[in-house]
Amino acid sequence: MRVITQQKLGGPEVLTVVDAPAPRAIPTEVLVRVKAIGLNPLEARLRAGEFPLLGRPPFTLGWDISGVVEEAQTWRFRPGDEVFGMPMFPRAANAYAEFVSAPALHLTRKPASLSHVEASALPVVGLTAWQGLVDIAGVTAGDRVLIHGGGGGVGHVAIQLAKALGAHVIATASTGKREFVEGFGADEVIDYTAVDFAEAVRDIDVVLDTIGGDTAGRSLAVLRPGGHLVTAVAEEDAELAAEFEAAGRRFSGIGVDPDPVALRGLADLVEQGKLRVHVQETFPFERVADAHRLLERGHLRGKLVLTV
């Protein structure tokens, strides 16, 4: 099979397509013939060596996949089933490849209404949004939810999830993304290039932070007493957590993990017409370096996907 690997840390040019033996599924796993691979900003940082999650090269990046079951060592799937998911995270899933061996519990059946490209874009961002808003924050009908970065991968899915839960959703976005974010159901959009969100909103029940920097700290001012900040980027900031707790607000960090219940929940919302995922651009497998150049520029609308 073809696989994208790297022998050293560095820029997008270190990503190389090579031939390698296909993996084999062990009991409880399936072998997936990959059709599409979702890309995530984390992968550009790992490629460059910003932190050693996967150790030293050589390694193969990637977690978001959609494809067809080739071999099943489990009763959960049969060959020919179309599946998608985020196997193994944060351990290496070696998903930048034509075949991936994955635990059956880390996958679910692909909704017929989603293409493989769309399905591959959903797991990491969808599970992050679900685990943050449903599992950690417990968003319910009538809550006021502020989502930072509403036009990004996690953000545009989180808007739809919060709306499906019955929340009033406010999202921050740049001027050029206002219509894009409104199209996913945001009740209010704050243009962060022109307005300070900390002065524009109050009495927020839940803030979901996908931006980082000082965004999490400045969100303290908009939360009601007992309100909850969930951050996907400052999860280990103990000093900030203490500041929130001292002010009578809750602080939670989220590190996404494989979750069959949430993955099935996301698929159900897709099937109900309450959730869609936006893919800004697709790249053929061989152009992975070009995809990474765009990925690390940031300011994307939704996701980037490799097609296999």
C-alpha cells in the first residue's frame, strides 16, 4: 500500500509517499480501505516537532478516516461496510495511508447522506464538540452558549450541536466568515476584528474555546456565576483554572478521545439533517505537502481532506 511518512521533523516537504506492507487486523479490529482522510491543525504541529506526541520520526500522521471495511475480526462489522471514525488517538493510528487497522469500537457506520470526504472531516472536530458541550458542560435547552472560532473545524460543528441541544448560540468570527457562521445556525455573530466579545455579551452559561491565547482568560468576564468554560487549547493551565474557580466559575479542559457513543450520536444528527460538515478543499494523496501548507496558515473554513 501507499503510506505518507516522514523521516525527520520539519516543513511540509518532509512528508513523503512510500510503499509499505498493509497492516493486518487483529481480533476486535477491522482493516479499512481508506477513501478519505481528514486533516487537523495538530498534525502540522506534530510534523514540525512542536511537541513529541508520537516520539521521534519516522512516523505516520493522521486519525480521521472514512472508508470501506476490507477485513473484519469482529462481529460489529462485515467486509463492505462503510465506516468512519478517529481510531487510536492520541496513539498513532497511521491514518495517512491506503489501509488502516483500527479497533471496531473506534468506528461507526457512515451515514448514507455523507460522502467519504465529508465523513472523514467529522470525527476529531465532532467528538471534540460533543465531549465539550454534551459530556463536560451538559448543555441543555435555553442555555446561552458562546463558541470562539465559529468558522473553524470544531467551531462550525459545535454551533450546530449546541443548536440541536436547544441552546441560544453566539459565535465569534472574522468579518469574512459572518455569513458562513450564520449559515450553520448561530443566533448571534460577534466580529472579533471590530468588537471586543468581553464587552459585547454577558450571562453566558457555557463558553467553548477553540482559539487559545488570552481568549480563555478574557472569557471569565462573560460567564454568569456558576458558568462553565470548556477549552480545547488551554486545558493544562492550572493557574487559569484556579482563577475561574476563585471567581465562582467552572473551568474544564478537553482532550478528545475515541468515543463510540458520541460518534454514533454525531451520525444520528447527520441522519436527522441537524448536522453537516464543511470541507473547504480536498487534495489528492500525493499533494499532502500542499495540504499541510494550507493547514498551517490557519483561518480555514471547516476542514481540509486528502482523497485516496
